[in-house]
Amino acid sequence: SPPLHSLRLQRSQHSGPFLKYNFDVTKGKIFIEWMKGATTNICYNLLDRNVNEKKLGDKIAFYWEGNEPEDSMKISYSELLHKVCQFANVLRDQGVKKGDRVSIYMPMIIELVVAMLACARIGALHSIVFAGFSADSLCERILDSNCSLLITADAFYRGDKLINLKQIADEALQKCKDKDSPLKNCIVVKHLGREEELVSDGICSKSPPLKRLCLWRSSPPSLTFLQTPWNSHVDLWWHELMKNASKECEPEWCDAEDELFILYTSGSTGKPKGVVHTVGGYMIFTAATFKYVFDHHPEDIYWCTADIGWITGHSYLTYGPLANGATSVLFEGLPIYPDISRMWSIIDKYQVTKFYTAPTAIRLLMKYGDEPVKKYSRKSLKVLGTVGEPINPEAWLWYYQVVGEERCPIVDTFWQTETVSSSLPTFPFFGVVPAILDESGEELEGEAEGYLVFKQPWPGIMRTVYRNHQRFETTYFKKFPGYYVTGDGCKRDKDGYYWITGRIDDMLNVSGHLLSTAEVESALVEHSSVSEAAVVSHPHPVKGECLYCFVTLRDGQKFTTALMDELRKQVREKIGPIATPDYIQHAPGLPKTRSGKIMRRILRKIAKNDQDLGDTSTVADPAVINHLFSNRCDTVL
């Protein structure tokens, strides 16, 4: 790995302050500035310097593993640089310039990496939307960030399921048009569509001009007749734009504090927050955390299973590994498709040395037992990592004993979209100074449990909420002035280790994805039969947490299986499949305080069938609680 001081932060000597910040709302505006005034370009550091200065042009940047085991490709650093330069020129030809926002809604394919780095190369902000989100969610994010361009793909398979991404994108674009969005064009990658002149003997080319080859076990009818909806006034084919684009593109030099990207995370109000990260600090912190947390060495093959649509994928599949000249695996598929050994076969196929996944995936694979794991060698593995949510002891032990054969250390990391990373479970990463506060804001010493906060910024912390700095200050700094407030509970043991205990605000962590209770409740209440809804988390053996919903119906409406199906469908369409409720309970009334506030603490107890309710003196109608206990859903765990 390159020494971190070799990351080029400036083209000329800069003598300004290294860090300026204010974390105390009582003393003025919250701000964080690292190396302001120094200039750099993150794409130049990730690609040009690795190719031209470090002579890594022939080194593999990514092994791409498609949904089907036979579908794979690789791309070197020099090839990636050329593709990024070509697409950066395409963006410039489309009128995209420094400071513009570009929405990216794509599956886990190489073009996704190319698109985000091309944006970074010309100083445009990418706003990547997870390809599992609905048209409504995509539209909301496009409108909030005022994007000038959308990049998507025709379609992709997720296991056996065909996702017609372009159709969803078109629905979102129509919604945006109805709300006067300035977005004019949509660039489409031909991922599943055939190039007839390149098709022979059942082999279909994918995503020209990268020419991925896909050997379908049997050609699915939905692929053969896949019709990509097309509007010639809006839509442009990626491969046609790339044909004549130059492979040379001068990078746009940016201030260290210029905005790099916007990534939306769920907010407690239901409206997603556009988290903003900046060029210099994010570059240094992702490079440093990747290098030291994963003990990276030049010969490593690294695999992070996170989707690039989440912050882990941004930081530890794209920016961090590339900053270190690493070789990574980029996986499009599912952990149990086409069989339950898929993950372990990939580890052997590419001789993966560092493996980074989520507790949800570990719990899912664990339920199939040890045999599918032991079918494969896994001798290449040196370090295992977990991310996204707290890992339970049973999953940790299985991961350590069975997957790692008790010879691989497990790196358990804590991060947020807002913080990039701080490697908290175990001890904090250097530069990260946590504290635990009680309800009154007093710092607790020694063994303690309370609010997890941070006392000072590190380079990779968010700078603001896009176009809503007041929300940034209110959400993260108002409760305890002088501290960054994570919204997570934490305990510190006698040895000084930190343990994340989970969210302490109205947020849900489902399979490592943060969802807002307000967002899900809003989707439920939009149904004409529902007058009120409340959503809480419930333990789940695979997902960690799942959604348990209480719904109050309008007068005259009946609670039926058909209605439950409609409500699940509505939440899927409004937010995405990840938010689909596992349990929906009819609630003629909800436990509320006398001021009308829903008591979620009580609802969580009901969902878990825990009769130890604590103080219920403030409940306006105690009879409601007994009724809900008597009619609760049959749950697992």
C-alpha cells in the first residue's frame, strides 16, 4: 500500500490551518474544515497516480462476479482509468460541470464504479441510489439534490428475479417531471440487453463495450423478450456515447472541502437526509481506515459484500481500496444463489484474503450449517470483518470457528453514513474520540452505558445535510452541545472496549439498512383503510431486526389477509423491498400519553410479548395495552 502521506492533497504549498471546527451550537454555526484551501482530485489519486507513478496499470482493480457463476470479468487499473476518462468526457459533453449533481441508479456492475469516479474526476457530485429502492424513493432523492442527469441500466437479475430497472427509473422520471425537475437526460447501460451481432450459441454480450459474456444455463424467456422502455428525447445508450469518447480527460482540481457526493440516509422525520462528504477528508480517511483496519498488503484480494448504494460500498468497495491500489471483488448476486455455497465458492475462485460482510449475511448462511462452508477450502482467508449492525455472539462464534477456522481475526466495525467509519467495536480508530453521556449530558467514566457521542471531528465526518444545514445541526448537535450525537446507545466494559447496543431514536436497523419509523408509518397511512400506524423493531434470526407494524383502521374497514398483503405491497412500492413488514397487527387503539404521543417503548414490549412494561402511569388508556397483548402476531424468537 502507498504511504498515506503520498496521497496528493495539493498541487502547490498551502499554509492554511489543517483543521478548524465548531461542535457547539451555543457558540455559533456548526462547521468542520479539514485542509481548506489545499487542492486535489480524488479520481486522480485513485487511478492516475496508481497507473503512472506506482506502475500498477496492469494490476487488477476489480474481479467482477455476476449474478450467474459463469458470468465474470476483470478490469485493470489502466483499463479502469481509460473507462473513467471516457465517461467523464461523456458527462462533460452532456453539459455536466463542477458542482452539478448526477443521480446513479444501477446494479453492482463495473459501470457503476466508472460512473461515480467519472463524476469525481470532473468535480460533479454523485448521488447513488440503491437499486432496490422504489420509483418514489428515487424521485424524492433526485428532486432533493436537484440532479441534472440520471444514469441507470436496462435491467438486472437478483437471483431468479428480474428487476426491470429502466422501467422503475422511467416511473421516477415521470414523477420528477410532474414536479418540474430540471433533469433532462437518462444514460442507460445495456446490461441484460442483447447485442444481436455478438450473440452466438446462446452466449449473450453484456454491457458493451466491456463485453461481459453470460452463459445462461437456460435462456430465460424474460431475457429473450426484454423490452427496454425508450424515450428518444430523454434516453441515451451508454455504449453509444462511449464509442467515440477520448480516453484522456484532465481532472478538475477541487478544494479539499469541495463536496464529493451526497448519500441519502433515513431520517427520524421520514424525509431522507442528504449526507454530504467532501473531497480531501473523505479521501484521507477512507484510505487510512482501509489500510490499517484491514491490514492491507499489495498481494491481498479483498471482498466487501456491501452494495455500493450504501456508505460501506462507497468507502470500502470503491474509494478506500482504490486509494491503496488494492484488488477487490465486486459481486452482483445473492449469497445463496444459485446455491447456498456461493459465497465460499467465490472466496476460493478469487483466493480472497480479506472478507468483509454483514451479520445479516452471516446469520443467513449459518442456518444452513457447516457443510456448505466446509465444501470449500477458504485457506486464502486472513482477516474477516463485519459491518452494518451489532453482531450477536452466536453469529460471531460461527464466523470465527467455522468460516475462519479460528485462525482469522474478526474486525468488527461501527460506522454511519454520516461518519464513514470509526471502527468502534474494540477500540476507536486513531483521531476518533468517543464519549458516553447520560441523559443529562454528563460524561460517564469507566464501565458505563448511555449515549454514544464524539468529542471532535475526524477527516471523514459529514459536513452538512444537503441544502438543510439547520437539520444537520438539530439532528447531530442540538441534544448535547459540544458533541456529535450518533443516535446510538453504547456501553463500555471494564477493559475499555466499546459495544454498540443499538438505536436509541426512532430508527430501525433491518439487515444493516437504516429505516425511519416515520417513513414506514407514512407509507402505511397512505392506504385508504388506515387511519394511524406505528412501527417498531422486532428481533429476527437472520435480519437482526424486522418490522412489526400496528395499524388502526378507519371506521367501517375490516382487517383481512388481503388488506395485510396490500399494506406490504404499498410499503414495498413506496420505500423498497427492504422495508416490507414481517408482522402487521390490527390495533383498534394505540398506547398514548395523555398529550397524545405514541408510546413506542410499550409497543416494542408488546411485539416481543414482554409483560415487564415498567412505568405505565402516563398511559391515557391502559385497556389498549391488554387488548394488543391478547391479539399480537405469532412471532419467531
